[in-house]
Amino acid sequence: MRNLKLKTLLIIMAATLSVSVVIIPTKASAAWIQTDSGNWNYSNGNSLVSGWKSIDGQWYFFDSNENMKTGWLNNEGTWYYLSTSGEMKNGWINDRGTWYYTNSSGAMQTGWLLYNGSWYYLNPSGTMQTGFASVNGKTYYLSESGAMKTGNVTINGVNYTFAATGEKISSSPVNATAAANAGTTTSTSSSSSASGGTSGGSSSGGSGGSSGGSSGSSSSSSYSKSLYGTWDVSSIVTPKLKNAVSNENKDNFVKLAVGLDFTISSTRITLNGFGQVNNPSISEGTITSSAFYSKYGNTFKELGIYGDQVKYVSSNITATYNSKDYNIPVTVLIADDGNVYALVDNYALYKLAKQ
């Protein structure tokens, strides 16, 4: 009888244990899941994740469809960069040959950046600036590595002096021997502290001449008065207009022109370091995009010039270079959005910045 009771008790315990095993839930584990379409999802054990998720110390982003994102991501107005395997990146990022910088939280940076003792400029789209940049009306020069230059720097045969805070102080052509080495850049100092700002413009070049609209011959004409002051050639919009015939000498001049400054007054045009024209003969008027296209082969839209019609002021400038005088036609274009361009020698188009 005792053995029967013991046997019955063991059967009851076994049945209770089996029921317990069935009803105790097991916790599901987190896991990566690849969909049939090749997208990656992440399950936290109960459901698929969306939004930001930290996984094994790395941040990932999953869209509203729970798919892992890669490449550039705009999240609530801030740009982030996610690698091909989904991890959020920070620091310097080279995307298809263009450099960007994201801070420790992954946000893309713009404006001035101090990094390892050197100043860099990141334009509004985040790309690292090199070469000349016009920032808040001041001209700076960023080396090929992006570091801002200070002190005395020789660029394409022209000597420049940049302040300790980076802005250009002066420029003048070097002697013929140095000019023969145009294309090289040397400096006596490198980076220093700088004040913030916004990135400088792109530009273009071009040569003069104009068509359409009314014209005049007085240096005190209404359009030219708006140009009085000192201007910098801030950047090249296009080194050669489509209808221009290729010319090696003009190609060399295009490189030399960037960074130069000139002054316009009621009685003269002075190309600082290269000579001046007293009482210049000036014509002015307006020109449409279609008329410009007929003459030069480029439309305003493809050159980044706002509007279908611009004002122009044209004159000839005599520039002395390597002991030779050159008579160069220059047309200044004034767009409705306030941007000003210089069409030089009917060849290249530049963007100008007023000092």
C-alpha cells in the first residue's frame, strides 16, 4: 500500500512538472533578419525596430518599414552618414572623393571647423572647401588638404598676404621666374585661428562683350555706379565658354585671375598690381539669357546665374604682365539676386565678391 501511494505521488509530480514546462514562457533573443528583397531588419526579440538603435556599441537607423538605412540620412533636419554596413560614422568622411565632417553625435558640420589646430571651412552642403573662398565679404585660401592658410603664400604666380585670422590683406604679381612656376603653392605659415562664417561662392570666368538692351559711354552711368568699390575675383564659374576658341595663354590667365582684386571709381578702373585705366570708355545695358547663349554658347541657368535677363557694364582694361601690356575686354554682369560676375576676354566667367 505504501509503495502504491509513493508511486501515485511520483506520477502527480511528473505531471505537474510537465505542465509547468509548457506554461513558462521563454524569452526570444534579438537578431538581425535579412528580407527576401535584401534589406536588413533588426528584431529586439518581440518586434522589428524602427528609428535609431544602438547595437553592440554602434548606432543604426531603421526607417518606417523597419529597413536599415545606409549612406546619407536626413533625420529631423540634420544630416548623418551611415556606412554600407549601416553603422553611423563620425569624424572625416570621404564620400566619392569629397570630404565631409560629422561630429561625435554623427551630425554633419557646416561653417568653420577647428580640427587638430587647423581651421577648415565646410560649405552649407557640408563639402570641405579648398582654394579661394569668399566668406562674409572676406577672401580666404584653403590648401588642398582644406587647412586655412595664413602669412605669405604664392599661388599661381601671385604673392598673397593673409592675416593671422586668415583673411586676405594684399596681393601682387611675382617676378617672371616665379610666374613661370605658376601652379605651385608655397607659404611661410600654415593654419591659425579664424572667425566663423559661411562658405564662399563658386564662380566662373568669361570674357567681355555684351549685347542687347540700352547702352552708354559714361563711367558715371547708373549701372556702373553700383559697382564703385573694391572687388575680389572669388572663383571660376567656367574656365571657358562653349563658343570660345581654346587658347593656351588664356587658359593660363584663367588660373592667375582667381584671388585678384580691382577697384572701380568714377574716373578709373585699377587692376591692383597690374595697372589701371583712367577715364575708361564704358557701355552698359541688359542682355537676355537667349542672347547670351547665341553669343557665348552657355545659358544663364547652366552657369548658375539667376533670372532670364541681367544688367551689364563693359569696358576694356589694359593689364601689364611680364613687362607686356594686354588689352582685355571685360564685361561685368549684375544679376537680379545681387550676384556679380565678370566675363573676361570673351573666354572665362568669374564670380566677384565686394570687399
